Amino acid sequence: MQNQVTQKDPALKKRANLRDVAKAAGVSVATVSRVLNEPGIVKRDTLEKVQKAIADLRFVPSAAARAINSGRTRFVGALVPTLDNAIFARFLAALERRLSEDGLSLIVSTTESEPAVEAIKAKGLVDIGAEGLIVTGATHSDEFHSLLERTMIPTIITSYFDGTNPLPTIGYDNKAAAQLALQHLIELGHRQITVVHGPVHNNDRTLARLSGLRSVHWEGQFTTVETDISLRGGAEAAVRIVGNSAKTDAILCLSDVVALGVLFGLQSKGISVPEEISLMGLDDLPSSAVAVPSITTVHLPVSRMGERAAIALARWISTQERPEAEMLEAKLIERNSTIRNETLQK
């Protein structure tokens, strides 16, 4: 039978608290709190004593305790449709990086593009102390808007620009971005264009892009194919397009993820891009630049959008000044997947 342990292992000692630090440094609890929250106003010798006690006791400040003392949690919430799309990953990386410079942390929740889910998760973020919210798109449920009215929590809309929206929008003009892509294909002489897009249900960005395309006056025509925003969705759309008797000389995808899937689907059917058909995307994901052929696209400034949203929200939280709407410019990125219509192999 093993000997019973009669002495506690020092490693199992309870976590040091604010009072332990104050006792070790010979100061008051209030002084330790000032060292943690406003070190610039503490005398140097006192600061050094407290910092030494913190190091010796391996004291780690409790975020909950700090929130009680300061009235701040110092985190914000971001609500995005999914983490599967690289465009949201790039946006969130820039958002978190810039927020951290202002001493703010980020908690991310996914909504599956369902307004009811978004409202529930937004309430959950508010309930645990979020100081601000970042949301995707301009269309939200009545429950979500009611939450914002009750709490008056600073909230910024991204991936969408609308200067008339009651909430600040920091994003791009989705209509104009789609029109920029279509205009490029028109200038290349394409007249029979198939537009491949993701689900329109609860997606105001896709609806805005389609609206922008339909408002362009030109001599040709386009048909639309809806599919999942994924490589598989793009590949399946390509098979449908190839099997359609209608002639297509260019494919415009309203997402680079879908465009890459379409490229794979066309290649699996022995159809060469751009020799037999031009292909264009919209987003400018890193994969588009290294695809073979590289994919012509429209660059959406999602990283800059993350930075600008972080700056605006941090300032709103600290100063209570509501930011102005901000439109970020989309631009054409011409690569190797598009050529002039008259050079296509008939």
C-alpha cells in the first residue's frame, strides 16, 4: 500500500489573487489595481514592488475581476455567415489584429446566414459582455434590431456599403463590383455570358450583385446558375453549363471559390480556359492568383475592411462617437482566364 501524502504539493497551491499581491508588496489592493489598470499614474518604486510581487506569485489578473473593477470586458463580437469561406478568414484576421492594438479581444460566432440564428448569437454575445458587434450584410431580423435598440450597443455592418443605413456600414458597393466584372467581359466582346452565384436566400450581397448586373444595358444577354459557394458547387455548375444547349462564351462567377470550382469542372470535361471559354471570378482570393490559368477577378478589400471596421468600432466604444459610413473601392484584377471573344476556338 502506497504511503499517504501528508503534505500538499506546492504546485497545487491556489491561484494568487489581488490581496496576495498587495500583501507581498506591502501596499493596498487599490494600489495593485492601479498598477494593473493605470500604471502611468503609480510612483516608480511602488510600481516596481508590485510588479515584482506579481512575478514572484505568478499572478495572472482575472478578466472577470477586471471587468467588475473597470466596468469593461474589452472584447467585441463578430457575426459571420461561415468560416469555410477564405474571404471571411482574411477579414477576421485583419479585424482581430487591429482590435488587439486597441487592447480589445475578438469572439467570433457563425450564423449560417440565418437571421434567427444571428439574433440568438448576438444576444449571447451581449449577455456575456460584448462591448460592440461587427455584423455581415445589411439585412437582419426584427429581433436583432430590437436587441440593438434595447442595449444601444455599438454595431457596424461590413461587406456592404449603404450610406443611408441607420447603422454605420464599412464595405464595398456590391452592385458596382459585379458591374465592373461584367463590363470587363463586355469590353472583351463577350455576348453570351453565364453568371454563377451562390444561394440568394438571406444573402443581400448576392442579391445586390445580381441587381447590379441586371441594370447594365448592353447588346448581349446572360443566364444565371445558382449553386453552393464551394469548389464542389462550382464544379457541378460547370457540368450543368456544359450540358446546356445554350451557347456560352464566358462564365462570370460572383465568388472566387465558385470560379475555381468551375475551372476544375471545365477542365474535367476537357474544356480549355480561356481558349474555349473565358472565366472570371469576384473576391480576389489568393488561390485565384496561383490557379492554372490564373483567374481574372475583382479585388474586394476585405483585409482593409477588417482594419477600418476595427478602428471605427474601437473609437466608438471609447469615445461614444458614432462613425460615418465608409466605402472601400473594388478594382479589376486582369489575369489569364479571360481573352477577347474573337480569339475563342469555335
